[in-house]
Amino acid sequence: RGALLQGSQLYAVIDVVPVRRWKEFMRMLELREAEIELVELEVAHIRDQQYEMLKRWCQQTSATLDHVFAALERMELAGCAEALRQSLPGGP
């Protein structure tokens, strides 16, 4: 869980976070608002936007699953965090 996020894990994260709370989630992860807006302008489809935002976040920080789980807990999305844990290979 302390390892850096990789490609397939990005999709696992996208799949568990509710679309309507996605931007809040990215703000929790401290992706800059300007970056979020830029992706929305540049990328047409929501799923592609989600992937791009996560990718940029990964490039800017030492992005780990621990950060993702912490953000989900702060957003009171424990069910989503649990779904993510179960969807990841080698998870508990």
C-alpha cells in the first residue's frame, strides 16, 4: 500500500470513487484547482478526465494508495475504500 500507484490501480480508483464527488476527491489529494480545470477543458470524456487528473497527481507527488485511502476516509467514503481494497490484487 505504500508503493506508488501504477496504471491498473488508477482505473481501480476511478471505478470506486463516485463521479459526482470526483473533483472533491482530487482536491483532497491536493491536486491544484487550476490543474483540475485545465483537464476539464482539454479532455472530453469524464473517465478520461478522471484518469488524466489522477495521472497528473501521480506525477506531482509520491502518490501512494495510502494517500488515496486517507482521502476516501476523510470524505467519509469508507465503503469506497473497502471496495478498492477488495479490487486490488494482493489486497487483504
